[in-house]
Amino acid sequence: MEIAVSSTAALLMWIAGLIVVGVLLGAFYWGRRVQARETRTPRPEEQPKRPYDGPVREEREYREPDEMPQDGGRLTPHELKEGYGTSSTHRSPSQDPEDHRKGDGGSFGSGGLGS
């Protein structure tokens, strides 16, 4: 009786092993197919180049929002100049940082001594 149980268990282990190997081979084949459909990586000569005048630097400028109408009505997002919910801005005539510093708001963390 023990021989039949052990041979059945051995047979089930072989079947389970074959199923695991089949799943792994299928996953490998499927992964190769997915990889073949992906775009290839760019070659070194296709990589982006740095501009001749050096790296791009951060540009800082002060911007002001467009004025909202003063007639008391509300604007919906599609009525804004740029549309799609983004408000447009324009370059401020004065780029002096002193002109754009806000006054002391008096709220917590405003930088005062807290006396």
C-alpha cells in the first residue's frame, strides 16, 4: 500500500514540475514577444546633444496675471484667454525684485520677532 502512495506522490510531483516548467517557458516566450514590440533604445549618435553655447540655464522673470473683468460676473474655464482652465499671464513691465516683494502679512511664520 505504501508503494502505491509514494508512486502516486512522485507522479504528482513530476506533473507539477512539468506544469511549472511549462509556465516558465510560456512566460519567457511571452516576455520576448513583448520586448520585440517595444521601440529600440536610441543609439549614441541619436542621443540629445548639449547646445553649442553651453547648458540651458534657468530663466527667472516676474509675471503678472491678466486682469479679471470687474463687472461682477464669473468666468468659466473655457472663457479664459488660454482656455482649458489655465489662466494666462504676461511679463511684468518691472523686473526689479524690490517691486515684487510682498509686505508683511502678519500671519504665523511671516518672519517677525513675535513680541
